[in-house]
Amino acid sequence: MLSAPASIEAQIPDLATSFESGQVIDSIEVEGHVLLSDAMIIGTFGVPLGVPITYREILEGEKRLWATARFADIRVTARGGTSPDDPAILTLTVEEHPLVRSIVFRGLQNLSEREVRDSVGLRAGDPYSPQRVMEAGAYIREGLAKKGIPFALIEEERNPVPGAMGEIELVVEVTEGNRVTVAEVAFHGNEAFSNSDLSKVLSTRPEGFWWFRTGQFQAENLESDLAETLPTFYASNGYLDFQVLNDTLVIDPSSGKARLEIWVDEGPQYRVRSFEVTGNRRFPTSDLEAYYQTDQGGLLRSLGIGRGRNSAGPAVFDRSAFQSATRRVEEAYRNEGYLYSQVNPVIDRRPAEGDTEYPEVVLRWEVEEGTPAYIRRIYIEGNDFTHDRVIREQILMLPGDVYSENRLLRSYQGISGLGFFETPLPFPELEPDPETGDLDITFKVVERQTGSINFGTAMGGYTGLSGFLGYDQPNLFGQAKSGSLRWDYGRFQNNFTLTYTDPAIRESRLSGSVSIFDARDRFFSFASGERKRRGGSLRMGLPVPGSIYSRLFVGYALSRTDYRLRGGVDDTSLFGRPPGTQSQLSVGISRRTIDHPLFPTIGSSQSWNTEINGGILGGDGNFTKHVLEGTWWVPTARLGGNTAGSRPIVLALGLRARAGAIIGDADRFPFDRFWLGGVQFGESLRGYEETTVTPDGYFPRGTGAISDIDRLGDTYLSIGAEYALRLNDNISVSTFFDAANVWRHPREVDPTNLFRGAGFGLQLVTPFGPIGLDYAYGFDRDVPGWQLHFRMGGQGGF
């Protein structure tokens, strides 16, 4: 905000004196204005005429004029008013800010002019604003500093526009200067650590050979390094008295190369004399001590192990580990309901004395447990369509339970993972009772559109093109029941599938699904014929007693399969078999704790399923099929998400293992066996085309060197790892590694003999379903190379 010049303040005492007892204003005159009219200025001034006023009304009028930001100077004078019969005349002498006809930036090369204008509101046609020009200069300096140009010089010119009184051309002259690159970092006073060790700690690092070692200098990064990074590093190695004494940046003006010099005082290295816990009743002392022992590797002096860097005798004190252990103890208390507990970490420094050669610390946790907090009520707000019951199924707490921070977080993740609400969800609100400390918890949601018509295409090789059209509704009637109708079409398939799933039949813990299908498959990997299937299936599930994450499943399917050879085909090994009726009983168990169905960042999923075909069930099959699968995800880093309502970008590491085996004779139903490669059919292996990985090794399609039936196996093993960047609930990019193989019999399984692929992936969630693009390198092909896989829908991927 602009402040009034001193000339205005000088008027106030005179006006205060002459208007102390009230004075009537006869009229107001305006002088010095060019752009604004008398009426506009007087109207904004707002001092009434014909009634007694004091200097306070005049002062308020001045403030209103200043608030318009249209004036560089305002002076108020009065004449007359010598008697009650002689009203005063006020004169407003103003100096207006000129209008900015145009704005010109000169010398600005590394920032966008439009970005600067839009960010600070600097526009042509507005009155000149010194404040906005200052903000533009600050924005330019900050933006250039982030790009390693920290010493920009910014000046302004106001050039009158010829023939246009009161208008100027605003010129912002920017002298950017050289981009500063740190070529060397030198430390003085360091003895415990070398210059190289300390340079690796800093974010301000000297330039190096690799492209990512740019050596770019940023003043804010250096400030953080000196105030936080270096002291934290030294404190983690026992140097609690460490100080940065001075720093200087010596720049070569011709090249912009800089030498950063830092003077430090390391101080002595502290060791741990003793550690104790006081005030604890809920947890035994040994349990709490274990949190610190684990971090320190047995740092307690009584253990006599876990020495620090270059240490002998008692272990070196690691302040970061001590603080981390303190936070975990606090979390342990909150998970047991002690929401208001406090763990006060005490670090008592003792100088070296007597026989000790080094200073020591006496460590202590002073615990104030308080009383546990219980959950009084749980509210749900914002669900206009979804039933409360659906949401409460994801809440792992009940009224009357002891509060647990971990269960609260898992409940929050479970509700978010339903996919029925806008994300990120607001974090649950906790409202403690002022008398008892017990909690009311409120989960707030915002409904989103869930039903969708979707269509798409998938490609797994140079001829494998297909599409699908369908309708999915995962939240029928607002009760999380799902229904889908899907038609897969294309050169190699023509399939209709109708599915209905109820996760809580008659609001019980029993789930069920029913499916009816009519499918014609012409696998482009097996061009010798096609398969026709009709039938249906029923599956029921119920929770495992004592577990909230695990469910047991049992199902039955009945189908009829016909095979048809294409004319002129010599290979009859796959489609040259009689029709068959398949009667199948399936049983399985699954455990699922992942936080998102498509883009998980934490949790795991394990499942085992067995399908029994034939025997007492009838039908033409006589085999048992076992499939085991596990996936594990852990977050490794979070970027942002620190403000309310924002969602962090999450880096997560995922591991996966899958295996399957067929026991018995599946000759009548060969497509129940396993085949490997690509992302469209069978088991996925990126970096390879469909069905090219066989029990006999790698065989490209179309070579005629192997029959179709010999591409199938009765056992397979697949492992993989993925490092994913979850930008939000709709976009994920990743790098991955896959390894898999297929064998004819379980006894032939050799985990050391796997075909390997690695590459990069992109997955998007669109209104028409998920889209995936993978580009993978197959290491064990006859000629190693890259393979592109495009998919739309749920095929392939991790």
C-alpha cells in the first residue's frame, strides 16, 4: 500500500486546529488533475457540504483517495471559515499517477514477459502503480534466481507519450547478468569430514561431468543448506555444537563460474552416556527403549555395540535418529488412544571431565501419557447418493473404541479407494469433548459421477488390434453394487459379457457375483482357428473370521466350448479337437490392503485360487488349476501435499509375483493353460510379442518352427518390479522390470531361467476407461530390442 507523503502530514495539525470544534464546508475545489474529473475526485473524497465537520472527516476522505492508488500526492488546504457565518472552502491539490500506454521489457531473456505481467497484474491502460512495478521487479529477481541468475539489475523508465498528456510508456530495463555456476565448494575448519563428504550433503553442489550436475546456484538453497542441512548432518554424527561461521561466493564476472567458501566450527563430538524413560505406564520401558535401540543399532551404552563414525567406547549420539524414535513413540501412543500424550525428549549435555576424553549426553524421554481418548460418535457428510453403510464398511473404528491414528488413516484410505468420491478427500475432522477428551470424528466426501459408457482399443503386436464397448456402474443404487455390460469386438474376437456384483447381499457380510457370457475368440497369436464359448458363472465370498482384509471365495461355472479350424490350415494341434462341456468349481482366498485400485502407493494384495474341473462335477475336463499372486507397494517419497485440500505427488515402489500350475489333463480345454508375452492375451511379459515365450524357448510368431499347442505350458512364474510416479488419481508414469517363463510341468520350473524385459510406462484414466502405453526392451529375444504395447482397458500392465 502507498503511504501519504510528508506534505500531507504537515497539513493535519493546521486542519486539526481550525476544524477542532467543527466547521461548515461551503465548497471543494480540485487542482492539479488531468485524467480524473472534479466530480469523481470530490465524490471519492466524500466530505459533506453544509454541515459542521472536523478534521477527522477530512482525514478519512484523504484515506479514501489514497485507497484508489491513482495519486502520487494529495494536499488539503482551507481558506475562509473565520466565523460561523463564513463557511470554509477546501482545496484538494493532487498529483495523479499517469496512465500506462504501453509496457516494454528490455533485456529479459530467461523469463516470459506475459508471465511477469499476469503474475503481478501489470497491464497497459491502468494507472501507473509503483507498488506493482516493485512487485514485478521482485518477481523477476526471484524467477531468475531460481534459474541460477541471482544478481539481476532492474531499473524503470517512465517516458511521456508525445501528444497524450498524462500518459507514459513504462520501460522495465533488466540486466540479467551471468548465470552463476558453482565450480568448487571449499570448506575451512572441517576436520571430521572431508570437503568431498560435506559437498555431497549440500543441495548446492559443484558442477560435474553428468548433465544433471549443473552446479546451478540458488541463494535460497544455499541458505537452507547452511541453516538446516549442514547442522543436521553434523548433529547426526554427534557434533551438537556445530556452527557455520561465515560463507562467501567468489564469482568470475566474465564466465559466471563461482567458488563457494564456507567456514565452520565443528565443535566436539558427543557420545551417549545413558538413556532412560520416565512417566510411562501404558508401555513397558523395554518396549519404548527398543524404538531408539532399533534406530541406533544398539546405541545404548549398556549394550556396548553400535559404535558411531570413527568412534571407540560409548556410541556417537545421532540426534536425527533420536528425534525419529521420539516421533514413533508418540505415534505408538496415539495408536493406542493416547491422543493427548506428550513425549518430551531431553538431551542433557555433559562436558568431558575426569577420565572421559569426550563430552557426553544423558538422554531421557519424559512421558506424559494422560488418559486415552475414546471415539464417541462417527459422522459422515456429503454423501447424497452413496449409502452410509457403504462408507462405514471402510471405517475400521466404532463408537466406543479407543482412538487409533493408524486405523483412522486406513479408514480414510479405504473410503478414498472406493472411487465414488472426489479426491483428495478432506482429512477427517476430530472434535474433542472439552470435558472428557473423547472424540467425534467426521468424514466428509463429495460425490462424483461413477457410471460411464466406455470404449477403446488394445494392441499387443503388429496384427493384434481389437476394441470394446460397454457400460460400467460400480455404485448401483448407491450401495456399491456393480453392473457391467461389455462387448469386445474385432478381427479376433466377438464377446458379450453381462456381470452383476453385490458386495453385501441383503446388507450382510456375504458377497456375490453372477456372469453370463457368449464369446467368440480368434486369437491373432493362434491363427489356425477360433473358439466359441457360452455359459455363466456364480461366485460367493465371505470374510475370514477375525480379519477385516481377507475373504474366502467359492464359485461354480458351467460352459460349452466349440472349436473351429480355418480352411487350408495344416496345424490342427490347437483347434482340431471336439467340443467340450466344462463344469468347474473354484475356491480361493484373498487379502487386500492397497489404497487405490489402479494407482496404489501403499499396501499389499495376495490371492490364491484353485479351479477343479471334471471328476464328480461332470463335464469333459479332468484337471485342477492353481493360481497364486502377490503384489506389494511402499511409498518412497512425497512431493507437496502439505496444505489443506492438496494432494501430494507420490513416488512408490511395487513388487509383484505370480505363479500358476495345472495338475491333470487339460487337453480338451487348452486355453485354460498358460501362454506368455505381450499384454493382450494370456500372461503379460512386456518387451515380447504375444505367445513368443514358450516352454521350448523364444520363438517369434509366423516362423512355423513350433506348433500352436507347443506354445502353451502347464506352469508359469512371473516376477516384476515397478517404480511409479503417481501424479494424481488419473496420471501415472513408471519404469518397470519384468521376468517370466512358462514350462510344461511343475517339476521343470527353474527360477534362474526367466525371460527379462524392462522399460517405461504411462497410464491415464479417462472417461472411457484406463489407457496404458508401455515401451519395453526384451533382453532375451533372438535379437534384443524394443516393443511398444498400447492398451485401453484393464489388460496387461503391472
